[in-house]
Amino acid sequence: MEQRQFELGDIVQMKKPHPCGANEWKVIRMGADIRIKCIKCDRSVMIPRSQFERQMKKVLQRADEGELA
């Protein structure tokens, strides 16, 4: 299985949207748990790294890039 690469500050797309309707999240903390913040409503959620890696679809924008992929 391929290792998905993500870093602090990346904008990612998850498999399930947030209840507010947005599906874009910013990675704001990394460790054993990952904290992500909804781009639309600014709510944050902390989930275990293993669950995050299963539920993440793709990286939309890298922290070091200025435009969407």
C-alpha cells in the first residue's frame, strides 16, 4: 500500500464532507493524532493518524505552494 505524503499546513480533501458542506481541510497539527481545521467554518477535529490516512483522499494544496493542484 502506498504511503500518502502530507505535511503541516497542507489543504487536504477527505472522503466524507464536514456537516457544514465543505470537503477541504487544513492540517494544523501532526503527531500520533492529526488535527485538521475545516476551511469553510473554521471548526477543528483531532483524529488518530491511522484513521486520517484511511479517510484522506488527496492533497489539494501543499503548504509550500501557492496554487491548487
